[in-house]
Amino acid sequence: MSHRVAHTLQLTGPETSVAAPAPAPRKSAARPMTLMVAPKPAGVAEVRAAVHEALPGCDCVICPDIRQALEKAETLRHFGWLPAIFVLDYRGGHPGDLADSLRKVCGAEPDAELMVVLEDGDPTLWRAALQVVQTPEKLTFLMTPFYRPDAVASLKSLAKRYQATAERDDAAASGDHTIRGLETEVTALRARLEIAMHAAQHDPLTGILNRAGFVAELTSRLNRGRKRQTVLLLDLDRFKAVNDTLGHHAGDDLVRKICSAMAQLMPAGGVLARLGGDEFGIVIEDASDQGVHEFCTQLLRVCGQARRVAGHEVQVSASIGVAIQDESRSEVSIMRRADLALYAAKREGRNRYRRYDAALEKVTKRRLSIENGLELALRTGQFRMAYQPIVTAQHGTVLGFEALVRWDSPEHGPVSPAEFVPVAEETGMILDLGDWITRQAFKDARRWGGPYVSVNVSARQFLRQNVAERILRYAEEADLAPSRIQIELTETAIIEDVERAAHNLEVLRAAGMRVALDDFGTGYSSLTYLNQFAIDCIKIDKSFVDNVARDKQSAIIVASVTKLAASLGMGVVAEGVETDQQCAVLTAAGCGALQGFRFGRPMTPGEARAMLVAASGDGAMAKSGDPILLSR
Ligand code: C2E
Ligand code: CA
Ligand code: CA
């Protein structure tokens, strides 16, 4: 027998002699012990340290697999030890292995308490565990990153619970179930309830209230009705990018840091809760308009501070939706209003707060009816494509056409793509709609000869599996040469998933297609950063073009961007050109290609063809096979 019997958890009771085998000890008098199953030895030390701290003077028996742990438990039982707690460290493990281990422990040691250490954000293991264990209150999860105070508190509760159950069982066994039996039963129940209540209402990562706890607190405040409650829902912008690029540990670390910074801003009587991954809920009482404004401004400031996580400087921003309690005093109503306001804040560009008001209700209604109408629109052919010419700055020669989708809704009339494309993005409809757009645009372009067609591919579409292969297939189906295709992407489509984007861009470029970066100047990234991706040209956003003729600064910015782009081998298209003056300034600044009402509005495929035919008469058209230059 191993000498590791010394690694025993001593909780209570008189000692039983080690030498004398005692097959059926009184449970509460036996020496409880902890058995730890750790297939991977990496995290053993930190868990053992937590056991030491929680249950001082003892260690735990560590086994590489469940079979050995159960054998050891069986042997030690004959010497007066009882396996009280099984700690299963299955970080990075296989759900099947965990389920199998739990099944075996429950079968062999039904009285033991179970603690499972898991990687946070791995619901497969978590679900596997819950499916196997009949009484889920027996299970305690400890999520990584390993936070020792949590582990210690949980181990203490488990030991207490085990002890209380053992006493109750003893009392029942000895026929002494009167007062003592009831008392211990009550203690055990209370301990279980306390743990369950706490776990049910708190977030294990930050220790603050979770969604259930938040709603319970809000409801009780609204019911008390003494003070006016204001709810703020706060969501971190682009948090997913942190998780994806730096990993979940970094994401968790950032959430904790932001959480504690926000906690310091909370006014008296305020409540802060973590409602989900990167979403927080706040309640404040009797706040004035000015008070709400100042509080939100401070929250936005602390959320937006640069922080060091996982060795990197990370900066995110936040969006906030604010709602004040209404006459109904219903928590559902106030949460819904705050949620609408939060969505509006995000739609309006993030990094801001937005209060709920009646106008928002109207906007939401329209949005909903657009959302509901999109699918029918696609099925019944309500969409059509329009094409806007892109011309050379020098001679006005048509280089290509940007494909722009149009929706003539029987219910709403013409709806702008600026309105319905984001809705389609949100619902996922953009995948089917985008497929339709791509195929239609390729078909139309096939008919007009020379110039290229430039298709907008939204972020969600571009992040889809095999998107590049899909686009290539559509080109083949339409019999359109890849050299006559340009894909327009926004920065978000690239930085949301850098690796996937880089791969897709390479595939498209290798096939001979061009890639344009749309709306340049409205995002965050610099040209030198974007240069690492395979991009052929940038489209300077209309907001810059609007100012170039009036404001010298804008003209200088455009000129320097164009120069930098050229030095990086990228061409420049200026969008939204409406006047001769803009045209002159942009040409002087070095833009190779121009697009805007000055040269043609979005038109039907027939009109586009007619434009080309007319142009071929006076030579203002790039003939099929001509090199298409986007920069000078
Ligand atoms: P965008 O990609 O930046 O498209 C350019 C927008 O500017 C188009 O608006 C175009 O009609 C407009 N425009 C072009 N020249 C001028 C001008 O001189 N003056 C003014 N005032 N506007 C000009 P549109 O067609 O309403 O599209 C709006 C946005 O909707 C597009 O912005 C794009 O983000 C999205 N969108 C449009 N069609 C599609 C599509 O087929 N797929 C995807 N994913 N998005 C699309
Ligand atoms: Ca575009
Ligand atoms: Ca654009």
C-alpha cells in the first residue's frame, strides 16, 4: 500500500486506528479523503495547493485515471478512510472520458462529492457531465482560469456538505432520527441550498451577479417601488476579436479587469452584474438625466482604456443602452427597452450610449417588418441588381461596374440596401441573399463584355466556410473570367477573423480576381496594417470625397493616402464623386479611378450595356482584354 495514506483530509471525529481494518465505519467518524484524477499532470500543483488551503494539514491522493482512483479508494476504505471528494481535472479532456469517469465514481462511491475542473467556454464537457450525474447538485464545476479563492471556497463547502450528509446518514442508521437527525438534515439542506443559490445567481469568472441574480435583484427593487430604477445594458464592442486573436484566457482577463474598473464607478445603491460573455447589466437608483449622462460617459471612458492582457496592449470600446422604469414597473419591460437602446447604440456606430425613447419603438417596428419581409422577397424575386460605373480619372473610360442590390418592396416601396443589408447580416439572411447577388451580378456581367463587375461581399458572408471556393464556382457557372471580377470587402470582414480572411484572399487572388477594400477611412486600421493582406485597391469613402473641394485638409489626406497606397502597390478609387470640382481635386491628388453620380447613377443591366455601346462609339471604354488599371 502506498504511503500516501498520509494525504488524507481530516475533517472531524475521533481517529480510527490505521492498523485495525474497519470495514463499515460510522461515516461521520471516518477519515474523509480527497482523490484527484488528473490525466494531464500540468495543473495538479495548483489544485493540490487549493486543497491544502481549504483543508489544512492534508494533501490529496492523485491518480492518473479513474480506475486507479477507485482501486485506491477501495483499499483505503478497509483502513478507515472514506472517499469524500473526487476532483476530476479534465481540462482539455475528452467529453467521453469525463462521462465515463463520472459514471464509474457515481456507481462505486455514491456518497462522494464531485468537483470537475474544466476549461471555461467548453460546454461539451459540461453537458457530458450533467447528463451522466443523476443528482446535479452533487456536481461542482470549477472553470479555468484557475482562481484559487474560488477553488478553496468550493472545496470547503463540499467538505461541509459531505460531513453533514454523513452525519445524517449515521443518525438514520442508528435509529436516532428524531431531533438530531432532523437537525443534521436541515443543516445539510441549508448548505446545499446556499451553495446552489449562490452558484445560480453569481458569475464564476468575476464573482458578481449573473443574469438570474440581476433580474431577481431588479424585480425586487421594482416591487419595493421606493426609488426610481434606471437600467443600463453595456456590451463591449469587438470583444470577440480579442477572444479570437489572443485566446479565451486573455478575453477572460480583460473582462475581469474591465469589471473591476466599472465596479469602482458604481454609485451607492448601484448593482453591477455580468449577464453574458461581454455583456453587463447595471441598475442605479434615482438618477437624474445629468447623472446618467455623467455615469455613462465615465463608463465609456474606463471601458475604452488601453489595458495589458496576455502580454498585449488591448483596447476595446463599449455600447450602452439606458432605460428608466415605466408605470408597469415590469422588469421585462425595462430590460426590453434597455436592450432596444443598446442595439440602437451599436447601430449608430458603437462606443456610445443611447437612451430609450418612443422613436426607438417606431424604428424597431420597421426593422422587424423588414426582417420579416426579406425572406419572402428573395423567394418571390423582389430583388434586382443595379450597376454603377467606375471610370478612369484621366479619360472617364469605364473600367467596371459596382453591383448594388435593390429591393422594391410591395409593402414599403423601395428600401435602401443601407437599411436592409445590415438587417440581413444580423439574421444571417445575407448568406442566401449574397449568393443570389453574386450569381446575378456574374450573369449580368457576362453579357456586357469588357469591364469588370465589382461585387460587395459582407463580413458575415466572407467569414463563411469555403467562401472563396463558392465565389469561384459561381464564376465558372456564369462562364465569367475571374479577371473580370472584383470583390469589395470592408475592414470588418478581414479583422474579425484574420487567418480565415488571409486564406480566402489568397485563394481569390490566385484565381485571378481582384479585391477592393470598401469604405476606406471609416474604420480603425491603417493602410500599412492592411497591406499584409492581398488587397488590390482601396475605395475612399464618400465622406472624405464630400469635403475635398471645400476643405484643404481633406484634400491633403486623400493625396497622402493615395501616395501611400501607390507605394504599397494598391490602386485608389474615390467614391461618391458628384461635382466637377471634386473630380479635379481627386485627379490632382492622384486617384486613378472615380465613381459617383457625376459619371452615372446605379442603372439597370440594360442601361449599363447601352452606356458601353455608346461609349465604344467614342472610345471611352476599356475593351475586353484591356488591362484594367486602378492606379496611375
Ligand atoms: P457602398 O458599397 O459604399 O456603395 C456605394 C453607395 O454609394 C451606393 O449606395 C451608391 O448608390 C452610393 N453612391 C454612389 N455614388 C454616389 C454619389 O455620387 N452620391 C451619393 N449621394 N451616393 C452615391 P446604395 O446602393 O444605396 O448602397 C448603400 C450600401 O449598401 C452600400 O454602400 C453597401 O454597403 C450596401 N450594399 C449595396 N448593395 C449591396 C450588395 O449587393 N451586397 C452587400 N453586401 N451590400 C450592398
Ligand atoms: Ca461598395
Ligand atoms: Ca463604399
